[in-house]
Amino acid sequence: MAQELDLTHLSGWMKDHVPSFAGNLTAEKFAGGQSNPTFKLTSGDRHYVLRRKPMGTLLASAHAVDREFKVLSALEPTRVPVPRAIALCDDDAVIGSMFYIMEHLEGRIFWDPALPEVSDHHRAAIYDQMNQVMADMHMLNLEEVGLSDYGKPGNYFERQIGRWTKQYRAAETDSIAEMEKLIEWLPNNMPEDDGRVALVHGDYRLDNMIFHPTEPRIIGILDWELSTLGHPLADLAYQLMAWQFPRESGINGLAGLNRSELSIPDDDSYIDLYCERTGQPGIKDWHFYMAFCFFRLASITQGIRKRAQIGTASSPEAAAKAAMVEPLSAMGAAYTD
């Protein structure tokens, strides 16, 4: 789908902004990805990745590729593995919307959390690595990495519930009883703010990670569009939320599998390991964090549904993803009982 990019204008811009760019540019759109269309660029023997805002009318504050570029740049010298950010273009005239160029990493992306393609030993190591990298991210010194201004002050969950309620209303197409229940229940059942603030990824899941070609080691965390400063338990709950899905749900989960036989930790073991690594004694009000994450993802998928209806969704799987709004909201509402 390279025709979606004006390669002539893009080549001219890259010649001025991307060191070692050699011209003769070709582009190939990556499959999947509902938020920001992503392309593999090839120039001679060099490869790059381009992430752009979608074309058309967008929801306010969505598709913030400039924020992605900022956080990638800040994280490059840290223990959190990310592709190297190369150049940002905020001039819509070049290819029609804001975009940035980053390093292309050669590695593996796993789409199924059951990890059928690896050994039991590597499967256990991959889960341990995901836990360790998340803990490292949440323990970053925000002042030292230059991200102390990356989010707004105040109660993270209060802001997020307000934001995603507003986004949901802006994209609403049908009335969903379970979403209405979550919208009412969440603000009235927020845990007291404990003051913890960390860099949160916002979409921390297996298929947003690139692993080493042969080792069970993360070499790059991708898709930072939803990242901000907030409460670290939002990331932990979000990752575990995805494991609750049944295998046939359209979003690969772990429900119904014998995790012990697969060398995959159960929820409690994974949570305990994270708490040990981040120095906290345990987690209260876990049901709230899970309900919040299901609500937030349902709101995001409602945005995909709306974009599919008006024709601006970035992949042909958009309609299938949009069908998940009702199941997600139902699973979230179950945590409010």
C-alpha cells in the first residue's frame, strides 16, 4: 500500500533530515495496527520505519505521533529497549499528515500469548522479560530522562476515566448498557490516590514488543501513542486483562489454558513478581484496575468502530476489532459486581 505515501516528497524530506539516506525509496505498509499507519521504508540496504497520523478527521488528542517521538528519544539511553528515533516531521504538506522516522529492528513479534512457537524454557523467560522491562519502565527517574512534563498532574485514573468517557461519547454509535454501567461505576469506586507517578506505556502487550531473533529478550517496545505519566498499575492491569480473553474471542487470550504446563505464570505469580521488582507490598482494589482497563479498551475499540464507519480506519481488520466493544464492556462490567 505504498501508494498511501508520496514517496517523491518523502524522499526529498528524508534527504535533508535522515543521515545516510541514499535515495531510491520504496515503502511497504505493515499489516495490522489500528491507530497510526506504519510503513517499512527501504533505501538501498538500509531499512527504516515510518509512523504517521491517519488522514481525515480525528478525535481530539488522538494519534499523537509527536509524543511517541519524544518518548522514544528520551528512552534511548535507558534500560527500557526502544527503536532509535531518527527524525520527526510536523509539516503536513510533506505527505499529508505528521510523521516520524525510526530505526527498523530485525527480530520477532509474537501474536499469541500462548507462544506455541517457542520452547517451555523460552516461554517462561519471555514472560519474565516482559515483567522485568515493565518494572524498569515504571522505576525510571522521570527528571533524569527528561519526561517530568510528559503528563498532567493530578489523579491519573480520574483524568483517564474522564478522557475515555469523552472519547467514547464522541465516537458512540449505539447505546451499550455495560458501558453505561462502567461510566457510572468507575468514578464512584476509584481507590484513594497514592501519589505514585511513572511513565506508563498505555498499550503494554506482547505484540507491541520486538524480541531478539533467537533469544527470549525484548529489543524494542513499540506503539507509544497512548503513553503518558500516570499510575503504573494501569499497565500491569492492562497486560493481565488481555490474558482473560477466551481463545476464540478475536483477541488472543489465555483463558482455558493450563498455564503451568506451558511454563506461563498465573496472574497472582506475575503480580507478585512485579511487586517484588518495584518494591511494593501488594495491590488492593485489583477489581477496579481491571474494570478500568476493560472500559478503556472498549472506548478505544469504539473509536475504531467509528473510523471504520466513516472509512478512515488504517487496516481491513478494523470492522472485526470494532465488534469487540460489547464483549469488552461486558467483561469490564463483571468486575463491578
